[in-house]
Amino acid sequence: MRQLLWKLRHELGVDRLYPHLLRHTFANLYLGSDGDLRSLQLILGHADVQTTAMIYTDPNIRDLQSKHHRHSPWSQIA
């Protein structure tokens, strides 16, 4: 897998393409598509859900802004 990704990386001229990046990307896309953290923990094979939450998830700033706007008391007033 690593050799295939290395070859693709060089053919496509991409700086970053490696197995762990694909795993991380999957985790973020899964959660961004309303997947739940507990299921993701099982899919990734982590013993502790905190590992999944802390290491494999990075909040997207646009998603955070959207959620903040949706749930902010100020949004309800205006």
C-alpha cells in the first residue's frame, strides 16, 4: 500500500499522500457526514473513544462556524 501511494504521489505531484493521512481523512469525512464517534471508534479499532476523539478528529472551521451560528442565542434573536 505504501509503495502504491508513493507511486501515485509522485505521478500526481502531490506532497502528502500516505496511509495514515487516508485514515485521518476518512475519520473526518465520516464525522462530517453525521457519523457518530462511538461507531468510528469501532471502525478504527481503538480501545478508548478518547483516542478517536483527540487524535483522529480535527474540527473544520467552517463546520464550527455553521454550528455556532445555528445554536447561538444571538442567531435566535435576529
